[in-house]
Amino acid sequence: MIALSITVRQGDFTLEIDERLDARITALFGPSGAGKTTILDCIAGLRKPSSGSIILAARPLFDAARGIDLAPYERHIGYVTQDVALFPHLTVRRNVLYGRRDGQKLALTAVTRMLEIEDLLDRRVPQLSGGERQRVALARALMSAPDLLLLDEPLAAIDVERRRRILPYVERVRDELSVPIVYVTHDADEVRRLADRVVVLEGGRVIRAGAPAEVL
């Protein structure tokens, strides 16, 4: 469970959210500029809120009043961004292992088998399709043994057919590894298929929240 109660001010834009994200997959849904990625950046420690607190499973990641602001590497959070940010000069194997955290028990073979990228391990990033890159980025995030996984519109740059092929892999992570996920999207079909709960944002405010069948 993540308790998120923050205010973020960026020029003329102000984001305010006070929510408890306790589902297996919570979707942040809304138009561009609503504040979805800003929320992920704050959770990951890449952006500092103006005020408030972020608590993950009773562990404070950020608390303005108490002067707590953990560095990204201290938060134990996996983050897959829209551009996947893989290292083009490294093989898939080295990309996946790059994020591995000391002492974590998740085996490389287990992750690569689950995401079906075993045959890609010796390839380099330029040799991969868009869908393959997304699966490699997801594998790298999982190898850090995250307490929480953040996915920022991971399928936005992929065509509809490839999107349908990748969604089952996200479902496998949800069902087999029990890693809670915060999933940013503007695609209602993805929300209906993946999420247990959806938070709808508009102009930096939460306008609706609840089960996808009710909210959408």
C-alpha cells in the first residue's frame, strides 16, 4: 500500500493528490498534462513535491514535515518510462542485469522465461523490436526486486497488435510476482483489462477514483 498525499507546484500548474493506492494494479488515467507522470516521478524520487508525504508499506519515502527525502536508489522502486531508456551499446543480458540489486533472490532465468526474452539475451538493443524493448525494460526493472513497479504509458509507442501481445506479460508480473504496480495510461481498454482500481486525473486534480467498471 502506498499513501500518497502531496502537492507539486510547477509554474502555473499545481498537482494535488491525497490517495491510498492499495490495489494490485492502480491505473492513473487522464489526458496529457493531467499530472500522471509527475506523480510517478515523485514516487520514484526524481521530482521533489512542494509539500506532503509519500509512504510505501509504512516506510516513509518522502515527508516534508519530517525532512525525509530518500534518494531514488534507496526507495527500491522499479520504473519503466515511455522511452524505456535501455543502453544501446550493451546486450540484452547486460541491460537486464544492470538493475540487479545485491541480495535479491529473483533469478535471471525466472524473469527472462516469464517475459519470454531468453532468446534475446545476446542481442543488442538496436536489433530489438519495440515490443521486445518494452519486455527487456520490464525485466530490468524486475531484476531490482522492487517493492513497487511504476509503468509510465509503456505501450503508448506500440501499435495495437503488438500492444495486445504485451499486455499478457504485464498480467503475468501482476499475478505471478505479486509486485504492486502503478500504471499510467490514457487507454481505457488497458485500464479495464489490467487495473483493479483507477484514479482519474484532470488538471492536476483527482476527479474520480474506484473500480474501473464503475469509474469508466
